Amino acid sequence: MVQKNDRVVTVFGGGGFVGRYVAQALHRHRVRVRIAQRDPRRAFFLKPLGGLGMTQFVRADVTDAASVRAAVQGSDAVINLVGILKGNFEAVHVTGARNVAEAAAEAGADALVHVSAIGADAASESRYGSSKGVGEGMVRQAFPGATIIRPSVVFGMEDNFVNRFARMARLLPFIPVLRGGVKLQPVWAADLGRAIAAAALDPRTHGGQTYELGGPQAISMRDLNGWICHATGRGTKPVAEIPDVAGRLLARTSGWVPGAPITWDQWLMLQQDNVASPDLPGFEAFGISPAPLAAVTEGWLTHYRRQGRFAQSPY
């Protein structure tokens, strides 16, 4: 029988897409998980994942230092998953990251895991990339032993990545693709969750390290969309690349509109590949063999096939 662990791990953003996988990984180690986010009620679905009293919920906003300090009291480890793709990047990625790191240090936590992103660079033209880079610096300054994890694009059953393209394949006569040659290294959310949990529970091994985590496939945006069409039984649907001139104009003139397909900042991020650096450690440091897309997407991509789960598998 696995014994209950007395460690308390506070997870900021634990009710989000990646957070649910981090919580599951932590619960496998029988640690107590404290979910900290602006509206804890949206994370109540996590309750059944752990035993009685193993999951706690607290209201906190990373941009509010007082609420962050209150949330981390008594924590042995702290994980910051909070990030945005549009909005006030500096408030969340810089001020928020600093608030969490300073609070973790003040609380005497022995581990801090800060989830950043591949492409984080204070000198980046993109506000997303530059704010992530500055945020990493803030974290290192406040908590030198922090573990920084930079994942590539994350996919999973609840994502807005593979699912978004699969919806397009179902609804449109062709698939429009921006920056078709740009390469990604999609990483399964469950693999990422295991790595984050491992870093939080073993600071002696992972403290002070920076990891870049990508899946086993470096695939172009063009080929990824073609693969999704094939996996959803729409392999004959054409993938049409939008010329850069048109894509740039689209992002510049309409990226500010709510629901726009791409913002100007996202366009800037697409100017470089989103793949893990060979100069930094990756999943191998955690003893994890990351899963490829085809190995895990069958369970939910059936939803997008013409006959659903009754359709013949394309594999």
C-alpha cells in the first residue's frame, strides 16, 4: 500500500489544461495538492483525483502579491503554470512570476517549478516571448534554485491546438495554414505533467536546471495539418498555405479583433521554429519517453470523423 505523503505542493493555475495532468501526477505520489487560482470553483472537478483531504483549493491571483503569499503558506513545493496567449503579458509573465517566486522563497519552500515556453527570450520581438524571458530572470533572481521548464506546443484531449485544427478539417473545404514550414515539437500534456511533478518532488536533482521539453516528432505546421486530416478520415482534404504577405497583413490588421485567427504577437512567434534546443536537457532527464501524436490521440480524434467512433480507423 502506498503511504500518504505529508508534502504540500501548491499549483498556481492547477485547474487549467496542463494543471489537471500535473495534479494527477502529484496524486500518484500521494502528496497533498493545493490548487491556487482566481476562481477555485472551476477546479473542483479535480476533487475525485485524490483521496479524502488530498486536494485543497484557494483563491489567488498571481498579479496580487498578497493573495500569492497567503496561498503558499506551509508549502513544501510551488508550481507556477499560469500563462496567457494574449492580454497583459507583463502583468502575468513578469510581475506574476516574480510574485510567485518571492512568495515561495519567503515561505521556505524547497522547490519551485516555473513553466515558461520554448522561445522565451528577453530580446524577442514578440511580447509573449520577451515577457516569458524577463519572467524567467525574475524567477532566478528571487529563487535561484528554481526549475524552469520550457515546453513546446502542448496537446491533449482538452487542448485548443489539435482540436482546433480538427474542427477546421471537419468544417472547411480546405485547411488554411499560416507559416507552413515552421516546425513544432508537440508534447503530450500527460508527459509534461509527469515531468513537472517530478521536478517539484526532487529539487536535489532538478533544482536550478532549465529544461526544454518536446515530443518525439519535429513536424512542420503543414505536415501537422495533413496528419490531422488523415487521422480524422479526411486525408483527401487539401492543405492550402497562406502566403506570408497575406498572413502578415491578416495578423497586423485584424489580430486585435476578439476571436481573430492570429494576433500580431502570435505571428511574430511563428517566425521561428518551436523545437527543443539540443543544448538543454529534456525528457530523458526525467526518465520519460514522450508519446507521439498517433499513440494517444485516437481516443478523442474519433469525435471528428464522419461516423465518429464507428468509423474505420485510418491507421
